[in-house]
Amino acid sequence: MADSRLRIIVIGSLIREPTGGHAWANLSYVHGLAELGHDVYYIEDSDDYPTCYDPKISAATTDPIYGLRFAANALSRLGLGDRWAYYDASASEWKGARARDARALCKSADLILSYSGMWGNPLREWLETVPRRATIDGDPGFTQVRNLADPAFRRRCEAYTAFFSVGANIGKPGCTIPADGFPWEVTRLPVSLGAWPYVPGPPNGRYTTVMQWETFPVPIQYGGLMLANKSESFRLFGELPRQLGPIFNIAVRSRWTSPDAMLRQAGWGIADIDGISRDPWTYQAFIQGSKAEFAIAKAGYVETRSGWFSERSAAYLASGRPVLHQDTGFSDWLPCGKGVLAFRSPEEVIDAVSRVDADYDAHCRAARKLAEEFFSAACVLPPLIEAAMATPAELLA
């Protein structure tokens, strides 16, 4: 089935969250499926409350004009300029390149592929009759806890027929993500190798990353489980510049606190997050101009040993950039030591930096190879589609 040409609707939050890194998390599915020969369209829903982030005012609004322009430019550059639409619930109208026939396209689809769809994009009547509807959990642990604690959120999840998580260790010994009653299958976040070419790295460049300091104001507790932000994970590594020197340049977005002054005082180089995230191409240029990535994970991913690995880090690998990544348990399934170096302590970061510096070119080549073998759209998407299309008939009612 995965080799057949399907009409696939990808839904996500490209328009409501128009930033460079977040865009690639959505675009990689659309572009990757198009490269595989599928009849793919990107459809987004505003939901029924103000959800459109506008960086010009740093606030959520019902006006999607900024996001519509952002999406049009991004999709057009990837050759998908005529394959998207947006339903604006506040105006009760369709917008975008396929506004005229979006409803009909949705109703004729073989498959919906929703990236973190339970957090938005209600399945309205033009989507709810599509026979196979797959959701991809991009926030392992947090999604399952919310399913257990929030009945309205759970009902959105129940609208799907196939369930995938990028928490690669979910359901395995040692992973403490709670069972929420959904049959989660494992997938990985894809990167489109055609859109992310190998670029020779700068040996004297910086170790960089783009990160959200916190995504919620306080840690989430469920029973004895504590799910915390990246800000909590970062505490352990805050003094690294004093030990390694000015080798880091990180771009940090923060909603509730302002950590830049604290980070600068500790010796961290702080990059311009707004400039880097202005569009997918400024974001890509920042990654391609880096020596390697230094990646911190949400404390919740680490504590649950979820096996999560970032789509941002996959883009670094595809560009031929080594990735030093805080271990979330991904070392259970992803070969580490060349191209990817997992760490749990500051001492392991120092050792990893030394190893990358000593054999930089070999680490760059290994990084690209790992992207090809584990994260390429051609590797990730066919088994995902095959599993989604294999949903038993009794579950399709």
C-alpha cells in the first residue's frame, strides 16, 4: 500500500506558528510525501479560539495574515505553492491557494496525517469521514498525561484511527510514559534530504542550537511523574562555557521568563532568535553555518526515558553537522559515537567536544549517513503510511 499513490492530507500548525524551525517540522511531511509521489495537500484549521501567533506583536490573534504569507512563501519555494488551504473559523471561510476546492479535496482523501493534531486542528465534517486518520504524537509523555487528565483532549485523540509517537521507547522497559489506552506505534520525525543537502562544515565554527526555554509556566505532575521544561534540563549544563570557552552560540525563545542575561553572564553566546526563525531559510542558514549542535531536551523527555530525538537535530545531521544531544534514551536505538554523541553530564559534553574537534570531518560524514539511514523521509514515511493504511476495518467506523 505504501508504494501506491495516495491522496494524503497533512495537517499541522504551519500558519498558526509561523517560525522557521516549527515550519520544517510540518514541511518535512508535506515535501517528503510529494517526493515519494503521493498526491499531498497541506490543510490547517484555525480552531475556535485565537491561535495565530504573529511575531510582529508577539501575541496570539484570530488574524492569520502573517501566517498565510509565511506559509505561501515556504510552500511555494518547495514547489508546493498550489497545494494548501486554511480554514479560518473566525470568518467561516477557506483561505489559501486551494480555498475553492479544499473541502472536496479533504473529503476525497485516502489518509489524514496529522502532526500533533490533538493540540489543534479539530476534525470537522470534511475530515471526519476520511476513512484512515493517523495522528503523530510529537510531545511524548506530555500527550499521554493530557489524554489521562483532560477528557476534551482525549476526545480529539479518539477521532483518529492510527496512533504514532516519536517517543521511540514508549511501552518498553525503562520508559515511564504512562499508558493512556491508545495503541501507540513508534515513528521518527523525518527530514527531507532534498531540501536539506550536505554542506561542508566550518571546523572553527560554533556549537549551536535553537530552543524553546519553556513551553508551559510550571512543571506538569501526574501521580509521581514530573514533566518539566528544557529550562530545568539546562541547569546542569549552565557552566559549560566557563570550562570550554566561547564555543557556544544558542538561539533561545522564552515565553514566561527572560534567561538571556543569565546565560550571557555564564558565557553563553546568544544568537538572534527572531532573525534566525524569520523563515525556514534563515533557520536553515543558521544550522548550515554551525560547526555542530549542542542539544538540550525537555526534562520530561529525559526523566521518562522517552527515546525522543528532535527533528531539528535530524536537520543538523542531514546538513552534515555532528549532534551532541542530551540522552533521552535514544541511545537505545540510534548508533552513537560518530555523528551523534549522547551525553548525560557536563563531563560527557566536554569529552564529546574533544572527540568532535579531534576528527571533525569524519563526524560530519557520519552525521549525514545517520540522517540517510534513520531520518530521511524516504526511510521514515513509507512504513508510517503502510501502518496507517493497515488500520483494521472494525476501527474505521
